[in-house]
Amino acid sequence: MSGMALQVDRRDWLLLGLLSVLWGGSFFFTGVAVRELPPLTIVFARVAFAAALLAPVMWIQGARFPAGVGAWTPFFVMAVLNNVIPFSLIVSGQTMIASGLASVLNATTPLFTSW
């Protein structure tokens, strides 16, 4: 692998640009929404919108929802740890700081977690 040269082509730059627009756009729209809606409502709407988009993809791929409460427990734990808590804290923080600052602070996460 050390002898392999990696090149970034035009497609890669376009995908990176799209990612930055989508990522930064979420902070912008959260900043707009937080003026009118409470933070938990915004978090619920964001996650519900994502679930509504991803459920048909799951069905198209032939996957099914788990049956029984015990099968849902890991999903509940992951939802709380990876969605509810971080999104609630970010949106609550955006009630006090600008969305641009929130996005920059969020982008510094790898700096603090890579050690």
C-alpha cells in the first residue's frame, strides 16, 4: 500500500463539496428553526425525517423491523447515545451561539477524540 499513489479527482472534490453543503446546511437550518421551535422538537423532527427517508430504502433492500421488545433494546440505547443526546446538546447550544460557530466546534471533534 505504501507504493500506491492516491489522487483526488474532480468527482472526489464534488462529493466533498456536496458533503460540506449538507453538513453545514444542517447547522444553518437548525439555527433558523431554533428561533421558533424548542430544541427537542427540532431533534424529533430531524430524526423522524431521516427515518421516513431511510425506511423505504430498508424495505427495498428486503430488511425488516425487529420483532419483540428485546430486539428493539439495542436500537433504543444506540438512538439515545448517538442521536438524542448529541443532537439535543447541539441544538440547545445553538440557542446561545451562532450556527457557524456550532459547526466549527462540531468539526473539531476529531481533534479531541483521536488521542
